[in-house]
Amino acid sequence: MLALSRKKNESIVIDNNIEITVLDIKGDQIKLGITAPKSVPVYRKEVYVQIKDANKAASRSDGAEALKKLLG
């Protein structure tokens, strides 16, 4: 993992088209601004994990089999 130090209003650039800027620092919280192309999804990690888990559960469910039975 690369660790970088940044101060308020300083940024880092990833792959020439994603910019992450430190907008504010209050105590132990840091507010980040992220500029990225619309084609690049950006999620908080806890949301990403929930989406990933839901997709995994859906792929294992019998939903497709139940749909086949309903459609004949």
C-alpha cells in the first residue's frame, strides 16, 4: 500500500484522470473530494462490500430456477 501525506486543499492524481482532494480535516475525520470520469464507480468501502455481498448472494440463490418454473 502506498501511503501519502496531504494537507487541506492538496490532491493526489491517479491514472491521469482521477483526482482526490482533501477538502476538510476535523479531528479524526477527513472530507475527501473525488473527481473521476462517470465510467469509474466510486463507493465508500462499506457500501462496496454490501454491494459485493448482495451480488454474491443473488448469484447463489435459487431465483433463476424459480423464474424458470414460473415461465414454464
